Amino acid sequence: MSGRHHRTRTALRTGVVGMEPGEIETLDQLADALDQLRRDRNLSLQGLADAAQKLTTPGGRQRALPRSTASHLKNAKSLPQRETVETWLAACGVLGEEAQRPWLRALDRVANSHQQRPPGAVRVRDARPRVLGVHAAIQVDQTAGHDPASSGRNELPPYVPRDFDADLRTKITLAGQQGGFVLVIGDSSVGKTRGLFEAVHTVLPDWWLLHPSGADVLREFAGHPAGRTVVWLDELQDYLDFHGGVPAGALRAMIEAGVVLVATCWPGEYTRRVALPARDEPDPYANDRRLLDLASVLTVPGTLSTDERRRAEDLAHTDRRIRVALDTPDAGFTQVMAAGPELIRRWEHAPPYAKAVITAVLDARRVGAHAPLTRAYIEAAAPGYLTDQQQATPPPRWLDDALAYATELLHGATCTLCPVAAGMGIITGYQAADYLHQHALRTRRTEHLPDIAWHALLSHHHPDDTHLLADNAMRSGRVHEAFTLFQQLARNGAPFAASRLADLLAERGDFDQLRERADDGDPYAADRVAGLPADPE
């Protein structure tokens, strides 16, 4: 059959003439594409078999491709073995891992095309990095001759290859072979999420990618895990602190099912969760420590190495954002790209009412309010950061103007307070930018929240944050607030909260209320009452 007639047959069967490996989805398409490769090399089936006999495997074993096996592959009789495809490719002169990779990925897609998509998942190759948590980049005027539409088409600037890329991609490759958990640690805006995205996109482009909205969705998936799925957990601490957390056993079950979990985490969050508690102290992170022990960990440095800066210089002529970041002397390259230093300047030099609003949100997150802070909380808490005169003489639209300042985009990349939507045109609350939050953790670590801010949190926090707020209130000596928060938890049926309430009542000497709770059937209060002397007075 002539090449022209064969191409006609291929077009009829696959719908594509000269199909590329990346376009292959079915067994028929794979068979036709491989057979076309053979014909392009002017090899008959016998010639293919003869060429295969001259080849050896990396281990020194002689390869073989009998005519019957080649005929079965050519006619799409059955799914070929990986070694058969490797031998076919090598006999056609497609040598080396890099050259064969697109074809072997095509085989992988065909072999796993029957697998169902987990609810809410997309193909890794179709995932959008910004949706997965990769920071937006600063926007600058591009140089003459630059295509102005290119920045709009590309959400992000070209990726500057990092020194850790090879190690990270090896870890993901190994996890893909048998399931695994890869954790990337680094401060905000150091490039950890972008590097992880590029690695997963390169190594596992045809897998499903699931980005759970919270720990509850992750636990539900863990009950029925699907293989060949990447579970994306950017900012792992948010999942661990979510109501109910993530049991280490659930993570282990997903790994055993062949799932690849990839996550990012801040160094401080990782350190405090893996540290052992002091003797006789409670161990709130016992589960997290077991969970993190399953991870293959990689740490991303905060600055570019000499080689990384050289690679960035090579790319600077293609995108002026890279040039601007390289030429900024007072901050790191990746931080400038995400407008991190500008966030700090925006906060520190804000007008009084805007600064109060931003600081109120930063402080609330610092003590455990991870969910978006509502306008009602901000309005109630902000006065605690203002002088008496500023409280007495606010401008008519002080809150609206302050929020407008706080939510203004900086260089098109980010803002000090990011609005969170609850629908079209509806703002449910505000979250502080991660980079600014990390900065505030350092600069305000010894600052106490004003009484007004704590009182506002009691009435205006998300239920999922109650436990963290209660624990932080205890550590801060805010016994009244801790008591109120543990009461809220106890009313919702949290057994640990009833125990803590009983402890607090005993410590405060509030024996009457302790006895009332015991009479109402609280076993923890009853235990404390049993230990009281007959006449506590």
C-alpha cells in the first residue's frame, strides 16, 4: 500500500493525518501513528523485526519484535506492552528517554482511558496555575516590539528553571509509580507553588488533578480514592486546621491507592507540627506529625542562586516583569514578582483608618481566624486600632474608603486584603495576602489584640475557626474569651470542649456552675466535682 493510501486509511480510522503523539487518545490512533512512523522510515514488518534484533536493553538483554507481535500492534488487536512500544520506537530510530517519552505517555493514556474522572477534577495539562494558588505577577509596561496581547494570554511570565527542579520532579516521578506524598516547604512568594505546578505539569500531564476546597472534600475522596489522580493541597496548613482536620490514616489510604498528593507549607507551620511536645504537655499535633512523616520533603530557598539568576537574565528580554524583578535591589526576585514588598509598604504607610482595618484582619488571622473576615467584624474591631480622637471624628465613609484602599491591586498582582466572593458582586469577607500575613507574624508576634478586637471575634468568626481561637485565647491569657469560645464548641457537641470548660471552671473557682454542668449530665464536670472537698468555701 502506498504512503498516500495508508494516510487516507489512517485519516478514516483516526480522523487525523500524521497524528502527533500528544494527540493520541485511543488504541487505533496509537497503532496508526506507530505504523506511520515505521513507513516514514521505509521499514517493512520484517525490516522492523531485523532492526529490533540488533538492539539491546539497558540491561544488556537482546530485544525482539516478532512479525506477529508487530502485526497485532499495527492492526490494534490488543494493547501493546511498554517494552514492545519501546522496541518499535528504537527500531525506527527514536532513541533515548527524552525522544520516547511522548509516545510512552500516549501508551499510558490509552491504557488508562477507562478510568473515570473524580468529581471536580481536571486533567493536569488543563489546570490553570492561578486557580491552584500560584501568585499573580506584577504588571509593567513592556518594551517596544513586545506583543501586548501576550501578557494577557499568559497569566504568568516564563518559568525561570530552579535548581531544585530535578529533585522535585524525581520525587513526583517516584510517587507516580506507587503513590506518594510530596511536600514543598518555603515562605510565601519564594516560588514553591509555581515550581510544584511546573513539576507536576511536566511529569504527570495526563493524570487527573483534584483541588479540594477543604478537608471535608479531601476526606470524602479518601473514602473512594481513584488512581492516577494528583491531589493538590496548596497551603497544607489550611487543610490541617480545617474543622476535623485530615486523619493520617486517610492520607495513607490514598497513597496505597496510587494517588499522588502534592502540597506546600510554610516553614513555621511545618516545624511546630513535627515538634514533640514537652513532657506532660498536651500533644495537639500528634495526627499532623504522623501525617507529615509520610511526606517526601523538599525545601525552597528564599533567594535565587547564581545559576538561577543567570537563567532569569536569559529570559529577561522575553518579559519585562522578569527584568524589573532582577533590577530591584532591596528584595528577592520571586517576592518582587508577586509584589510582596509593595504589600508591606502599602500597609505601613496606610492612612489611619485603612491601617486599622488591615491590622484588624492581620491580627485576627494571627490568632486563628483563617476563614474570610466579614465586614461586620472589621467594623467592630477596627476602632481598637484607632486613637480616641480618630474614633470620635471618623469621616462619613471611613469604612468604605478604608476597604477601597486595602483592596486596591498593586502592580496588577495582589492587594493587602483580598475580597472573597459569595456570588456575583457579593463579598462574603476579606483575607490578608499571605506575604503580608507572614510579615505580620514576625513584626507583631508580641503585640496583644485590643479588647475590642477579641470581643468582635467572639461574635464574628467562622465556626470552623472556633477551636483555634479558643486555644489562642487561652495561650494569650484571655480566659473570658476562651471560656466563651469553648462554650460555643461544647454547645455544638465537641467533647474536648466540655473537658476544657470543666478545667476552666475549676481553675476559676466557679464551683456552682461546675456543679450545674455536672447535674446536667456533663461527665467532665462530674469528675471535677468528685474531686472537690466537701465544703469548697
